[in-house]
Amino acid sequence: MPFKKFLVPLTDQVSGECGALLVDSEGEVVDMAGRMEPYRLKVIAAHAVILCQHFQRLLVGLEESVLQEMKIGSEGFQVLVCPVDEDYFLVFLHAVDLKNSERGRLAAVRCAQALKKELY
């Protein structure tokens, strides 16, 4: 399936280095787009999905405990992981500035919802 039609517009929402990846539950990249070195994107995305899965397991049994998104931030970069379903995750990485952060988060959530519709 051509997922770039969802991933490329997501990367267009932010300036600077970025990447949008559809990753399966084993950390394998299904498709990707971005303005970063591909190997680096793949490694970061695989580890981000592993962390997200750990947090999902920690929340099991709590009321209202479905993990909707996970954000990892540093001084200059942000990684957002949005579960698409139990088998796929959207990982969105981008440089941090005032414009990118909230706009990027909202665009990533919408993209994850669109990917879910495309998958099913």
C-alpha cells in the first residue's frame, strides 16, 4: 500500500529536519518519508516503538488506559509516537521550535487516524 501519500504531507507541516514513519509492532519500517538520514530515522523509530509498547503494557488494567500518543522531547528535537492500531505505529520526528511542536503533534494525530482508515 502507498503510505507516502500520508507521510509526505506530514513532513511538509514542519520546517527543518524531520521524518514520518509507519512502523510495525516488531520495529520494522513499513514506509517512510523525511528530511533526515534514513538509517538514523529507522533506528530512532524502532526504539521509540519499543518504548511505546512498554508503556502500553504498564497501563494495562488502568481505567481509560489506552495510550493515544507518546512524546519524547529534547532541547532541539521531538519524537512523537501515535499507535495506529495494535500492530502499527506512526513515528514522527522533527526539530523543535514554537511553530513545529503543536502543529506537528496535531498533524501526526490526524495522520495516524488516516493511516488507520487506509489499513482497514
